Amino acid sequence: MIDSTYMSFLRGLCNDTRLNIIICLKKSSKNVSEIVKELDMEQSRISHNLQCLERNGFVTVMQDGKQRIYSLNKETIQPILDAIDKHVKKHKICTC
């Protein structure tokens, strides 16, 4: 039987837009405009997905004047991405 906690967590990453945002923020913290520019997507789409990522703790937000600066959650999500990078280097990943 599948644990619903794992399913909920992984569903958060199974969306192309959210995953692209996470990868974008892996490089550095950014505001919405910078993410929109880098990913070449509509601002409303980015904002909607950032809300989901923030609610679920994938990203953190810092207020800088009128701007909200988004960062990858360094405590939990960054180590997961690092583990994925290590795993991919060690094993050949294929589509199942």
C-alpha cells in the first residue's frame, strides 16, 4: 500500500512548472519577475505554482520592500536535490 505522505510530497514535484521553478531556484534566490524571465512563462502561472511550493515548504519567502524573494528550502529540499544529483551520477536513469 502506498503511503499518502510520499504521494502528496512527490506530486508537488511532478508538475513541470513547479519542478522548473525548483531547479531555477537551486541556482539562486529570485523574485517572481526573475523567475518569469528565466523560465519564459506567464507571471500568473509562476505565481500560482509558487504559492503551492510555499504552502508545502518547498520554497521559503523573504519580503524585500515590495518584492518577495523566493529561495529553495535549504534545510530539506536542497539535500534532496543533492541526493538526486548523486544518484543520477551513479546510476543510469531511464524512463519506466
